[in-house]
Amino acid sequence: ECAQVIRRLLMLSGDVETNPGPVTSSEILSELQKLSAGQTKLIEEVKGLKSQLQITDRTISDLGRRMTDLEGHYQGLSTLRAEVEATVTRAVHAARQVSDLEARVDDTENRSRRKNLIFYGVPDPSPTETFAQSEQRIIRLCSELFDVTLDSKEIERAHRLGRHSVERPRPIIVNFSFFKTKEAILSNGRKLKGTNFSMGEDFSRSVRNTRKHLLAFARSKSAPFSLRYKTLLIGSKRYVFDESCQSVKEIS
């Protein structure tokens, strides 16, 4: 009876011969087994797809959580970046202020040294030389070498620099009472050429470093030059020392 039902269904489908011949139970059973196997395979595939969908759902959920975490981290990083940028801005501003203050302090220090001269090569026989003795040595040197008469009132203070050594006399730094007196003595510097004596102006460490580089640059050019404070003159050209890049540059 089951076979007859299947046969009628096949006839109604219109895709079979009207007289296909006798249909045996074994053939019907074979077809049913094929259908069952196909359904089983289809069911397994559906199960596989459902499993993959579940994995995909879990992956998407995990990605969603990670995206949420990343958004939170990004917001935190944005805040941190803003704080870092603000700190850098403050640091740059503070560096400028420090640089300005250093320049002002250096300028003030050099102004306080404007009336100073340093004398080199003055005999230094005693490690206990007093200020008064140093002062008299300078007065005598100016009289003998420059033919300039100095009164003790024109010298505010004179003393040796550094520790006493039998091999090399200590320099004497002199603070004159008047700037004009200091300039008058300095103008006689050329008279020391060919002697064991020399003298120079007193500058801060920063200015001394600048002048050292400018002098080295000038001597490498083998040309007449003059050095005025922190500016080097060679012919019609002027040069300064750039501390930021540690090099001598020409200025207009």
C-alpha cells in the first residue's frame, strides 16, 4: 500500500513515465534510504551552520566588548594626551622663562664686572700677599709700564685669584672705583706687547666661553680682527657665537 501511495505521488509530479514497469519493494526501500541519508546529511549541515552561527555570535559579542574597552582606553588616552600636551607647553614656557632669567642674570653679572680688569704675569712671591700689597703692585705696574699715576682711591679692591704656585704667578683682579679709570688703563694694553705682562676685561663664564669660540674662529681665518664683548669683527663682517648649535655664525 505504501508503494502504491509513492507511485501515485510520482505520477502526479509529471516527471515519470506512465508505464515505468513494476516497482519492487527493494527499489522503494533503496530510494527511501537515499532520501533518509540525504536528510541526515542535510540535518548535519544545518547543525554545522548553527554551530558556526553560535561561534560567530560569540565572536561578534567579544568584538563588541573589545570595541567598548578600546573606546574607553581611547578616551583615557585622549585625556592623557591632552595632559601631556599641556605639560609640554608649560615646560616650553618654563624653559623660555629660565633662559630669559639666565640671560638677565648674566647681563647683571657682566654689568657688575664692568669696572674690573685682570692682570697676568705680576710677580707673586708670597702666598700670604694682602689686598694692600696687590693694590700697590698694580699702582706701580701702571706707573712703570703705562706712565699712568693711580691714586689708591681709584682702586676699590685688588686681590689675587686662585691658589699660590711657585711655577706660575696668580692673576690679580682689580675693581676700579670709576669705569673711566678702567677704560683709560685698558687703552694702554698695546704697551704690554713684548713684556711678560698682559691684562683683560673680566666677564662671566658664559661670555668667556663665547669669546673663546670667537677667538678660535678668528685665528683660523688668519686675518686682522677685533673682538668687542660678544661680537667678532673681521673686515666688514660680523660674527656671533650661537650657543644652541655651538657654532659661529655671520650676522647682517
